[in-house]
Amino acid sequence: MICRYCVFSTSGSKQAVNLDYSPYLRDAIVIPLAKKGSDGIPASLEVMKNYQLLREDLDSIVELTQWPNRHDPFSTVDSKVKKIIALNYSTSTVLWRGKLKF
């Protein structure tokens, strides 16, 4: 299951989040990285913060929204930017009560 915590920030059920919100969440996080590179990191982190997503949730969202014969938008993100966002994400977060606080 993805988005263990983001359900509290949305009006949808867990199933709706998994099926309906996931492509939009993925795009809101991935497109700034793909278009702006490292300059898109703050926007991506802000979305993750607002929906209280863990790094593992992003991996799940990307995996869940991959379909055969469809382009994976995360593949267009430079590997250096992927590393930078992973480092920035881990250094800008503090765990509290199982959730993330920025």
C-alpha cells in the first residue's frame, strides 16, 4: 500500500488515492525534476511534504503508475538529480510519530 499518511491530507479513500491520485502525485513530483533538473527539487519536496509522502511512497507511486508500452516519466530525470533529491529529502526531514516533518 502506498500513501500510508497522505490519506489524511486528501478527500479520497485509500483505494482512490492508489488508483486516482497516484498519476497526479507522480507528475507533481517528477515533472519539476524532469523539466528543471536540480532547480525542481524544492517543488518536488514541497509536494511530498504536503502529502506526507515517504521516499518509499514515491518509489511505490512510480511503480504503481507504470503500464506496459507507456513512457515512465521518472526515467527522464537525470540520475544526478535523483541522487540529489534523495540526499536533500533525507537531510531535510525529521521523523515524528511515524510521519515526516520538514
